[in-house]
Amino acid sequence: MDRIRIVGGNHLEGRIPISGAKNAALPLMIASLLTDDTLTLENVPHLADVEQLIRILGNHGVDYSVNGRRESQNEGYSRTINFTARNIVDTTAPYELVSKMRASFWVIGPLLARMGEAKVSLPGGCAIGTRPVDLFIDGLQALGADIDVDSGYILSKAKNRLRGNRYVFPKVSVGATHVLMMAATLARGETVLENAAREPEVVNLAECLIAMGAKIDGAGTSTITIEGVDALSGARHRVIPDRIETGTYAMAVAMAGGDVLLEGARADLLQGALDVLAQTGTEIIPVNSGIRVRRNGAGISPVDVTTEPFPGFPTDLQAQFMGLMTMAKGKSRITETIFENRFMHVQELARLGAHITLAGQTAIVEGVSKLKGAPVMATDLRASVSLVIAGLAAEGETVVNRVYHLDRGFERLEEKLSGCGATIERLSS
Ligand code: EPZ
């Protein structure tokens, strides 16, 4: 299994190109199931999760080509990919595939809307919490679907098309908002989704669906209105820049020191997190080509944060921010409200010399003047990258094991960081 070796202590200087967002690309790819025309997506990141979803969609009959040709493995940065679901050959998403990536469960929305049926495996738990699917079931039932749960599968049917309705999410959910919005595009009549997720990825998906002929109003606010249409067509659409990758590298600069241009980044996609970073003493300068992040020798100020749905501080940056706070000049409190078990990085950061205590859903971080490199274990995607950025600031060598988590969500991580002067390499085994 590959490992990443880092020798900490270098400032980061230069530029890092920001890739297309994983969490925008995945639902956009799934939207290709809604039409028999070709959906062309630009700026799709080259990541293990994207490759896995290509395989899953292939199982339903979605054909794809990269820049007009079949893709050879392991090449390049973000790409343009054409997805064509001319014929849906299978409406079942089996356990073997869904269990590998939770987002693949989201195929239930388009399959049900277009084919009138879908049999999708329950995704099961994962490292960051139980992550139930009750909101998907309730919401699809509100649109008239018949749903049974049997032997680990959700069997859903909508004999005479889904029917528009009003649905109030009892809790904000990005995935359930994606799914109900996609399903409602082909339903009969009007759907109103209230307490919907406002994440930029929801807006990116809505814009794509609109380009495909859907009638959607209000994406980006908590009320989304969808007027169903009979069919959607193909379109060409661009994946937004990855706000989590942007925030991660901004925190890496804040922690290691230096001056880096995050090329192609958009400040409006993560203003809440950038405001918090500015409070730590990091300079955040939006420029035409992206965001410039700069920190000099002055210390890092501690800041308390609580994760929240957009536009609040994102849970997907919580681990990285905790990494930064381990070296702050004082005590900070980090509260996780989205997932109940997203503190797996605490023990690993402690191996680097961090002082963190847990009190329920809050981590109390006592800043230390330096971290010291050590072997650490990656537990999930964002936890893994928090260990990488802590390693960049730590004295000596850090080896991060189980880096396949990183490959799920960070395109060319070692190359991007070493291009800015970090000593970081992949050790293949
Ligand atoms: C998306 O997951 C992201 N994944 C996650 O990023 C991200 O952490 C999360 O949104 C929150 O921002 C993708 O976009 C692929 P949710 P999602 O439904 O949609 C509960 C990463 O590292 N809930 O918004 O699965 C749920 O348990 C990943 O890139 C229910 O209770 O998250 C959680 O507590 C990790 N019932 C809360 O809602 C449901 O039916 C929010 O989860 C659905 C969700």
C-alpha cells in the first residue's frame, strides 16, 4: 500500500492550481442518467472516486469518453468527459458497488424518475458516522414513490411518474437535496423543497439541470422550486473549483508559512472558512486569477469554530483546521455538528505532539510551539489530508500510511505541494 513521506519545515511559495470539485462532479455525473442525450462535463477531477463512479454508471448503461476518446489510466489533470445514458440497461445498484462509495446511492433519484423503478443497496455506515438514508426515503415517498426495504436494498417504484409535492427536509442534507432535485425535474407538476441544502455543489447541479432543460428556481437558497418536464436533453457544463481543496491548501500555507496563489479558486465558495482563516492571522487576498494566501513568521491566533451547513464552516475542513490549531498560540474549541464520529484524526495528530482533548462533539485544542514528525495512519479523506498539512509544519519526517483515502479526493497532491517547495513524496510498495 502506498505511503506519503514528508519532511516538514519548508515554507510554501508558488502557485497551486485548484482542481474541479469532487463533490460537485459526482452528482453531475449521476445527472447523466436523466437523459438519453450526451452530458459533457468540463473540469472533472482525476480522482479514485470519479473513476469508481464511472464504473458504477457503466453498470447502468452509461457510456463515457474522455475528450472524445476512451481514457487510458493514470493520466492528467481535470478533464472533459462525455456521459451518454442512451439506454438504461440495469436499474439495480448492487451492494458491491454502493458500499464502496456512498454517493453512488444517489442514482436512486434519476433512475426512479426516468425508468419508474430503482433497486439500490443501502450504503451502510462509514468511518465518519452512521449516515442514514431516511430523508431520501421520506422525500421520494412525498413525490409518490412506493418504497420497500428488503434484504439490504431499497426497492422503489413510481408507476405513473413521480408527482410534484412540497417536502420540508427535517434536517439539511446535501445528498438528499441533490437526489430530490434530480427526481423532481422529471416529475409531474411542481415540487417545492424547503430547508434544502444551500451548498455551492447544489447550485452547480441545478445550473447543469437547467442547461439540460429543467425548470428550477431558488437553488442556493433554502427553498428550491422545480416544475417537472417530460424529458431532459444533453448539455455542456463546467464543474466548479473545489472549495475543500482550496481551504485545505490555504490552511497548509497558514500552518507551514509562505505565500501561495491558489489558481482558479473562488473565494465566494468558502467565504465562511476564509473569514475564520483571516482571524488566525493568515492573509487572504482574492485576486483575478484566484486567491493568494500568505503568512509570515508571526504566530497563529486560536479561533473557535463550529461546523455547519453552508454558508457556515464546512465539516470537510474541520480536520484540517484542527491541524492548524494544534500550533496556535493558545486554546481553541472545535465543535462538529454534522457527523457524530468525525474526530478520528485526533489520535493521529496527538502522535505528532498535538494536545487535544475531546468533550463530546467538541475538541479542545491547546496549541503547542512545535510538532514533531511521526508515522501516522489515514482514516478518512479529510482526516488524511490534515495529517499531511500537519506533517508539512512538523519538525522531521512524517509518514502517512493508507494514502488511498487521499487519492479519493485530492488530485496530484504530492505534485502540487512539492511544486511549492514542500519535501513530499509517494513511497510505492
Ligand atoms: C456530502 O455528504 C459530502 N459528500 C460530504 O463530503 C460532506 O461532508 C457532507 O455532504 C456535508 O457537507 C459528497 O458530496 C459526495 P449530508 P452527504 O446528507 O450528502 C444526516 C467528503 O469528505 N442524514 O449533507 O452524504 C447525515 O448523517 C465527504 O468529501 C440523515 O440523518 O451528507 C449527516 O449527519 C464526506 N439522513 C447530515 O445529515 C439522511 O437520509 C448531513 O449529511 C441523510 C443524511
